[in-house]
Amino acid sequence: MSPYLLKTVMKVLPSVFLMLLLSFPLYAVGNDTAGSKVIGAQAEDIIFHGTVTDVFAKDSPYGVKYYYTVLHYGYKWLCEQATYRTACYLRK
């Protein structure tokens, strides 16, 4: 390898590496397909297949709502389950 080529690679390589390092997290956040709210059967799957760490209930005029804190694949979710609706919200 010629000294000129080696010098050029050593100058360019750190800047390319830095650009890749800085652009990857922004790209990953922009393409988050999970979203922060899941409803219906997907929310029920999170409750059934995750690890429930806390449960509490709250009376409302329409019946009882159950709230679950669930760990599912490394994410923490707050799920609410009512008579006709189940929803889970991603906790940040």
C-alpha cells in the first residue's frame, strides 16, 4: 500500500465512522414501527405474554378498569383493560 493512499484513508476513515455513528440513532428512532400505543388483540398479547409487575383496579361509571404494568421484550408498558377495550401505552 502506498504511503499516499494510507494517509488518505487515515484522514477519511474517522470522519466516515463519525458520520455513521451519529446518523444511525436518528435513523432508528425515525423508523420505529412499534409506536407508543397498541390496542385490541395486540394489547392483549402484551398482557398475556409479558411479565406483569403491578396490577390495580379503578371503579368507573361504566364498570371496573384494570391497569397492568407489563415488561414485554425489554419494554415497559402500561395497559388498561375495560369491558370492551384493551390498550397498552409504551412508558418512556
